[in-house]
Amino acid sequence: GQSLEQPSEVTAVEGAIVQINCTYQTSGFYGLSWYQQHDGGAPTFLSYNALDGLEETGRFSSFLSRSDSYGYLLLQELQMKDSASYFCAVRRTGRRALTFGSGTRLQVQP
Amino acid sequence: DAGITQSPRHKVTETGTPVTLRCHQTENHRYMYWYRQDPGHGLRLIHYSYGVKDTDKGEVSDGYSVSRSKTEDFLLTLESATSSQTSVYFCAISESKRTSGSKNEQFFGPGTRLTVL
């Protein structure tokens, strides 16, 4: 089986850096993805780590360590518009569909 | 943005009635998915399709059926709606790529908010 655990809520101030962790238990997967969802909106793809290490896309970075069954999303120079829910997800080996974590609600304060 | 629409966007129905939600894509993507989203549970897979008339169950498929008669349309049917099926339903699509090259990227529709009274 597989499960992904994330903190339910994180609060940070504008301009700061925040890290959202994702720990997982799965027998095998292709990589770790991150999705962002604003209230009332649809999830949108943010990043993907197929291999261990850091992937950077602008203000967002994502990290994966398969040996530690752990990954994180790093958001820098936080802006008010970053207030949203963030989901980690994996695609299990041999499967096409994603399994999502329960999500982390990020609140950015002025 | 990927061309995905869902209809209806909002629906209120009564327990025991049949409900069909429609997902339509204009991207010619092979894979289509139905998820439900509930507080504290994230997104959970109901059913998915890997081609016309090819579907498979997800982790929360009980009480739901799907059909895909055309590449662009994926229907989700609640044969007899129950209050536990009150949720937000998202359709998603993804491309067919070699596993090693896949970004696990799925494109989501705007969602359908279903309330079963």
C-alpha cells in the first residue's frame, strides 16, 4: 500500500521561506509531484522529482530523498498569492493514476 | 491551459436519485480520471480510463460507475446518490508518455460541487 503524510496547516509571513514536508510509505513509485490548489479552484501542477535531489522552478523548489522516504516543497519570497493548499503525490509503479497526500494549507500573512 | 470542462458545475440532488457528471477534453489525451475531494482526505481516485471503453477502479469506486465511449468524454454516474457522496468531483487528464519521461503531470478540470440531500 501507500500513504503520504503532510502537515495540515502552515503559516508564514510575506517574504519569508517555508518548507512543506511530505513523508511516504510506498513499495515503489516513479517520482514525487507537487500540486497547488487555491480555494475554489482546481489543482495545478507545480513540480516533479523523478530522481533524488533538488529541482528548482523560480521561487519554488522541490526535493526528494528516496532513501529517507521524504520530500519537500520549498517556497521562497512568499507572496500573498501563495496562500493555497499544496499536495504531494506519487504514481505507484505499474499504475497510471496518482495517489495524493491530504494536503497542506499554507496561509501567508502580511 | 488544457481544455477540460466539467458539467454541471454545481448540482443539488436527493438521496436515491441517479446523477451523471460529464468531463470533456479537447486535448486528445489518452488517460482520464475522476477524483473526489473531501476535507481532510485530499484527492481520492474513483475511476480512471486508459482508452475508449477501457476503465479501471480506483480506491473509492463503490457506488460509482464510469463510461468512455469517445476519447473526449468521460462520464461518472452515481446510480443511486447517497449523502456520503456529497463532495467536489474533479476530472483530470494526462498524456501517454514513456514512464521514464513522465512528469506525473495531470491537468484538472474546474470541478463539480455535488450536494446530496
